[in-house]
Amino acid sequence: MSAQDLLIAHGEKALVLLVAAACGYGLYGTFTNPAIRPTDISMEKINDMVGTVERERGSQPPPVLKAPSNYLDDMLARWAVQLPSSKYYASLSAATDVGPPDIRSSQYYIYEIHPPKLAVIDNIGNLDLTITLPASQRTTDVRISDAPSKTWSLEGRADNKAQWLGLRIEFRVGAGMWQPFTGKEVKGGLLPLKEGATSVTVNMPTVEPWQRHYFRARLIAKATGLPLDQMKSNDQQQTILVSQGTYPNQDLDWAKLQHQIGDVVTGDKAVLGKFQSGSKEGAFVDQLKAGELLYTSNDSVDVNVLATDSIRFVFDKVNQDFQNPANSGATILLSKYLRDPRAQEKNAGKWMDPPHAFKLAPGEGLGGDVDIQDQFGDKKLKVRENLMTSYVLTEVKTGVKRVIYYELYPQSRPMGGRSKDLKLNTKEIDTEVAILTNTKTGKVLELPRCERLNKPNKPLSVFYPDFAGTLYNETDEFKKNPARFKQNDLQPKEPLAHEPGTGPLEDLRKRTNDPLKRTDTVYYELPDGRLVYWEDVNNRMVVIVREGSEAAADKEAADKEAADKAAAEAAAKAAEEAKAAADAPKETKPAPK
């Protein structure tokens, strides 16, 4: 057999054997060559790598899918378009024009966040705060909304959504700092909102009895908002513009707005300044999804209430120790709110009348078990009542300065004329102060002695602290109504002076657009919230009681008390007239002859 025939007959077999031998040699080298094996590896490192992959995969947000377009409605709408017909051949007539193509990649929406409204009620030891959420008012423009939850859809491109998340609630006592509200349902001042809620009521115990407590709240929402701190992309999907309160432009030109915003970075700063920039930090950040930002409303109007307690006491007079003045004591008048055990209503009751007088020497505790008149039955009978407190008399100080009031009055200017400046005058007296220490908390309480306060009869003057009439007998006022009794600090906060064109008056003028809320001289902001200024157009002194201030609350309480008193007097008069009519002798007609 020739070599050619041998190659033809067995060449393929020989080639297969060579390939098999090469593969076997390669496998043998793979198993026996130590240089190809990995070094510095172990099962612990492998497990760490696997764990890292699983954590990274688990921390990624879920994919956000676009809502599917409603192809059926779109197709039906297109089929409903009546196409023009012509008697000419289509090749000889103009092409059918169904309008320019829609080249929009996104469009803007406006979401308005309004502050809630608050109301607070004192329940003697507890405070009930009711928060009313803002009702939706926007109905005219479908691209503007203030609803609790709103979703806008741009067909086939993007969905934009805004939604309320919760409330941030704060309070302060007197002139103290704002701090988070504390209550059963409120953690760290934050209250999540339930879907469909229109109002919520939260409760907190009184922090400091007989001190005014102030409250405020703001609404927190999330939205797929347009980022205002970076350039807008051509296919921007998040296009909600969020406004604190009502957006000022009623008749909005959307094309003009889009041009003014531009790419955000080079946009009109005045227009962009009307919207919030949003944040990815703060309360409820854990509820954000991809593309969403946090937004807040303005603070609500402050509300306040004088927090009460079931026991109240005042320093009536000094018990002099002439031989050792350092051991002089104090007579403390104490009253307690007693609940009627026979009444069905839980808080029905009244203040003890008259208050009990405790004569204390330094080191003696205030209160104890006392036999008092039966307040709800026979006054001739005695009942035992627990009037114990945690206070101990420490000492009685004499010759202490006490500011009775600050007086503001108009004073003629050096150049004369009708224009005037406001003058501040301080009225001080020397008094005694009882120092009491709370044995539970260690807090020291300074009680000024009750005085007969007088203020001049000056109709053009404004006083702070103020009281009705020209004479205020603190002891008598306490006995009349311990809950409504007011005794100010030894040194009330002084009225704050502001230069014209600055401060709260200027803010109020801009907010109300009132040209008469301006002055050309120094004006004053009183600690109770009143603004006193000289109005230079009509040359008059004006006092503004700001909404939500202590002065507004006092005025509301005084008006209610006066109305209740008038109603009670009218009812009593009507009852007397009815009784007199019933007791009057009836006229008798003579018998017919």
C-alpha cells in the first residue's frame, strides 16, 4: 500500500489521536502545575465576599417601573379623529395634517403645602391640642393641587406624585426655647398622619403649672420634586414645584414659567425663589422612594393657653419676727379645685372658697389635711380635704425690687408738630418675696407678696403687664378666681424696641400689603405679642394684637368671661321677672249684673 493510500485510509484517525494526546497533556499540566492555583484565599474570605454581594444587592432600591400607557384609549381617540376627504386622488391632494407631533419630554406641576390650624384646651393638669389639617381648595387648574395626595400622569413618559407624611409639633413654656412636643402618639415631636385624616388630637401633661404654654406645628410632605440645586436634564422626570402656601400667580402662564425656569441653573432666581428646593434629610426620610424629596409648610399660627393645676397658692403677707427678722415667716393662701363626687361629668367641680391660710415658718412644709366647708352640700358641715404640696418655705426676702408695669406713651418731638415719638417708662416698688423649694424636683419658686397695684388713668398710654381698671388688688383677685388670677414675675421682660422699616411690623406690612402699618420712629414689641407704633400718616398711636399671641388669648378669655357674665345676669333678671309676674295678684273682673 502506498503512502498516499495509507494517509487516506488512516490519516483522520492519526489526527484524532494527536488532538486527544494534546488535550490529555494539557489536562495533566493543569492538575499538576502549582503556578496556576490561586493564593491567599480561604473559605472565610469567600464567605465575606458572598456576604458583601448579598448586602449590596439587598440595599439597592426596588426598580421603579413606569406606568403602562393606556394604548386602547389612545387608539380609540386617534380613530375618533375625522380625517378630511377629497374628490381628488390622494396623490394629487395635500397630505392629511393631524397637528404637530408632541415632542414634550416633561411638564411642570405645582403642589401647595399649607400650614395646619391649632386649638388647645387646658384640662387642669393636662393639655389637649387639636390640629386641623388644611382642606383642599385648588380645583381650577389641573396642574396645581393642594390635596393630601396627588398623582399627575404624563402619558407614556412619567408619573409625578405628592403626598402628606406627618406633622412636626413643638411647644414652649413662657419665653423659653421651642422643644419637641411630648405625648403618647408623638415621638420626638413627630406625628405620622393616617390616610383620610382631617384632624388629630394629642395630649400631653402640663410641664409647668400656671405658666403659659405655646404650640406650633408644620406639615411635612414628600414629592417627586424638581431639584433646584442642579441643572435640569432634557428628559427630566421629576417636575413638581412645591410652594409654601398659595402660589401667588392666579392666572398662570405655563409656557412662560417653563421659559423662566429654563435649566434651573440659569433660570429666573425670583421665580425659582417662590418654590422650595426640597431635601433628602430630616423627619420621615425613611419613607422616601427614588426621585422623591421632603418638603414642609410654614409654621402654623401659634396658639397658647395658661396651664392650670388643681392647687394654686399665693404669698399673702409676712409674719414678722421682730426679735429675729431672719426667722420671719409667710402666710400662704392656698386654693384647690374640688371635683363634685355626685356629678356625672368627670371634671365638674369648683375652686375651694374661701382659700385656706397656712402660716409657715422657715423650714415648714406647705399643705396638709385640713377641715374645710362642704363645698357641694351643707356649708355648716366640715369635710376633710388633702391640701398637701411638695413645697417648703425656705426664707422670706425683704426690700426686693419688683416692676409693676412698663408704660408706653407718645411724647412730642423736639421740633414740635403733630408727629411724636414713643417714650418707655418703668414703674418699680420694693416688696417681699417668699422663697419656696420643691422637695421632689429641687426647683426654687419665688412668690412676690400680693399687692394693691395702681396704674395712672392715661387713655393714651399702653401698659405691660396690664390689668383691667386702675386698681388691681391681687389678694382679692385670687380669691375671686384662682384659675384666672395673674401675678407677673418680679422683673417682667422689657418691651423690645425696633427701628422703623425693620422687625415684625415691617414683616406684617409686607404680608398684608397695608401701607398704614409703617412708622418713621422707634416702635415697640411687647412680650405679650402686641405691637405699639406711631402711625405717621394720620399721626396716631396704634396697637396691634397679633393673632395667636398671649394678648389675643387674654382678650378672647376676657370677652368670653364678659359674655358669660352678661348671659348669667340676663337669665337671673328674666327669672326674677317671671317670679314677680307669678306672685303678682291677678285682676278680677266684676260679675255681670
